[in-house]
Amino acid sequence: MAESRPPHPHPQGPSEWVRRWGECVPAGGRVLDVACGGGRHARWFAHRGHPVDAVDRDPAVSALAAVPGVTPLCADIEAGPWPYADRRFAGVVVANYLHRPLLPVLVAAIAPGGALIYETFAAGNERYGRPANPDFLLRPGELLEAVRGQLRVLAYEDRVVTEPRPAMVQRICAVRPAAA
């Protein structure tokens, strides 16, 4: 009989995309939740047995220290040095965040056998509200270009969604081939 898990304790659980592709992160592997906000993805992965590093520039990230398995870090990853230099992760999760200079850094942070699960707003979102600034909207195919030649794409979408609110999004799940 399969082991059942208790319901996820955080009322605002992970996005549908992260839930769908979270199984691609190797069991028990360390996960990096980038621009984690309130930590909905960090909590979900920790609840599933993954040690999680959660980074955000908001000092409220420190509240995640109370979550078993989560190591929070308050850091400005846009203005300061990358705090995870030379570290590799079984999973890197990004939701609703874009800082283009970090795209190659995040791809490089995927360990062999690891997964990148990324979703954020895309060009066309200005029809639905914020963000509307092109600096914060992925260009068509931009996530595909970011992983080309480095990760194998398992799933990709560039489309309008209606939940949790209407928006134009781009999403990818891509994995680094395991070491031979």
C-alpha cells in the first residue's frame, strides 16, 4: 500500500505547474526556491522531504526558519552577489519572478539529474493587468532559449491562463541529464 501524506499545511499551496512537475526533482534532493515570497513552494517541497533553500529580498523570509527543512536567506539577488555560487541543486523553482541576468545562473545551478521548474508572466500580459512592463515579461520562447543546449525540456507552455487570475504566462520544466 502506498504511503499517504497528510494534507499540505499551508493554505496557499503551490501553483498547479509546480505540483504537476515537482516529481521531476529527485527524491530528497535539495531545492532552491528563488524569490520565494511567503514560501508556498519552499513549504511544499520541505513537506515532501526535500531540504530547501529559500531566498527573497523581503526580510519576512526569515519566518520560514520555523518550517522544518527550510533554510531562508534574505538577499537582494539582483543587486548583490549570487549567494549560491558553486552550488548545485536537485531542483530550482521560480514563480512569478524575472530578472534576466539570473537566467543563465539558475540554469547552471541545476545538478545532474535535477530539474528547473519555472513559471512567470509573458509578453501579452499587459492586456490583463500587472506586470505590464516588458522588463518583467518573458519574450516568446525566452525560457526555451535559456535552457537550449543545457537542459532537456519536458514541458513548455506560453499561453493565457484563467487561474488564479487571467494572465499570459510562460512555463517550463527542464532537466539536466544525469551524470554517466
